[in-house]
Amino acid sequence: MKITVKLFATFRAGRFAVQMQDCAPGTRIADVITALEIPESEIGMIMLNNRHADPDHQLEEGANLSLFPLLGGG
Amino acid sequence: MEDIHQFLRESASGDLLPWFAQVSAVERFGISHSDVERAALSAGLLPLRYQRNRNAISVQDQLTLCRSRVAVVGCGGLGGYVIEQLARLGVGTIVAFDPDVFEEHNLNRQLLSSPGWLGKSKVIAAAERVAEINPAVTLVPVHAGYSPENGKELLQGAQVVVDALDSIPTRLALCETCATLGVPLVHGAIAGWYGQVTTQFPGDDTLSRMYSRWVEGKGAEQHLGNPSFTPALVASIESAEVCKILLGVGTALRSRKLSINILDMSFEEITFEPPLAS
């Protein structure tokens, strides 16, 4: 199945901004994060189809996944 | 006693009131610059200093701003610029929180900092700056960190609260106080080339959901630092949100986040759809 992964801010460095990915049915958000070699502790916010989601959420065909690092400075 | 409205009308050029006339009114009537500004705006006269606010902001809007009270929590990178902009805009009362004094590593970006202010209070610097640039604006300095204990009292009466904090747990606590008080909270956060802005209205859970994965420590800013332009940009968007909320105009960043990437120069709007019913 095809999904779209969008990375924000620092996550783009050495990776990509937007990428279509082909993944096996049953793939979870955590699997995508692991494949991108992003430490899960660095993930500030996960959006799946414009809704907040957890890493163990299973992806479906056509999913739009966005990953954001934590920003907290002032 | 001579009527102040009459004095101001006679001193005005058309409907614009020059600065020297405001100073004369302060001296003649023994009142504050804030009082003079209110009197002028109530009489339909616009202090000349606000001429270029027109027509984005009408005389009536300017009076609304003059009567407004906004709390700015944090007087560092974001807060310094927010305070400057709100003061120039003409927001009547600004309550500014910060427990810190200026340190040398603030000088690359914090508007209120300068070598002469090293070791001195950020909120006192804010008060002096505001008194210098717009004496009609009152800055209430709170030389303390925001806490739920002081917040309930000090945020009372504010129409909008600005999050200019650099601590995620303090931000989440501020968020709760604003929810309890029923006050909109304009959030901004920065790290390196990146920033974000959103506005949480009473009843929304935008920030607690945005930071729901936070466990401890700081965000990416810990490694990325903050250059001069990121706080200036994010603070400007926060100030615009404050202005719109106070005047009830435009569309706020409600249930959506503006995600800013200056390195790629991309501004993306992230909409937060309500969670699916489980």
C-alpha cells in the first residue's frame, strides 16, 4: 500500500520533505519512524490525516503521515 | 476646569493629535499619558503616532486597544519583540513575566538586551523600553516566573495571554491557567531555523495535544539555539494574533498550527481535525 510521509524542520536534514512510500499492510507509524532512523524520543508530534496519532497506530492505504520534532524555545 | 476634550480638539490638526499636544495636556491637567490617550480617542481624535495604523485599525479600534490588557509570559527572544510590537500598536496595559536577568548569550537575539543591561532584570528593561517608546502604555513588570499560584491573580483581567516561554512544562501549566480563566492563549515556540504558532481558545485542547508526547527536558532548541530572525518572525505573527483577537477581526490560528521553516522558506498550515470517536 502507498502512504505519503511528510517531515518537518530538523527531520528533513539528510532525509526528505515529502515522500511516497510503499509499505506492507499492517505497517505501524512506529515502523516508518524506525526505518527513517529518527529516535522516537525526538518525535514531538505525529499527525495522521490531520489528526494526532500514536506510534502504534496502524497505517492504511493513502495515509498522510506527518512527523514533527519538539520545538520549545522562546 | 478647562475641558480636556475641548483642549485636545483645539490642539488637533484635523482629527490627528500631535505628541506635543499630548505632553501639554499631561502638564495642564495633571493626568497621565494613558489618560490623555483615552480622552483623545474617546473624542474621536487619533494620536498622530498611530496615523500609520490607519486604516488597518480605526480610531474606535485604537480605543479598544488602549483599553486592553495583555499578559506576555517570558521576556526573552519572543517576549521582547512581542512587547515592542504591542507597545507600538497601542495596547494599553501589558503585564510582563520573567524571573531572569540578561546574560551575554541573550545578545544575539533578545531585543531588550544590550551590554549595558547584562545582569539586570528583563522585566525592568521591558518597562523602561515601553516607557521610552510609548508612554501611554503601562507595562506591569512581574520579576518572577509564571506559576499557577501567581498566574491566577496576575493574569486576571487579561483579554489575551502570550506564550513566549522557553519551558514546555511551564507552557503546559500556563495553558491550564488560561483554560481556567477562559482567556485565549497565543502560543509561539522556536528552535534554530524553525518555529510554530497557534492560538488556543477556551475549551480547546490544542497545546496539551501538541505537546502530549513531551516527557522531560527541552525541544530541538537545546541543540539548535536561536538566531536573531526566528524569534522576530514568530513574535510578529504572535503579535498579529493578539491584535486580531482584541479587535475581533480576521481569522485566528485556531485548531491549526503555522509551521515555519526559514531554512527552506516554507510556511505550512497544519489543521487539527477533532479526534475520531473511539
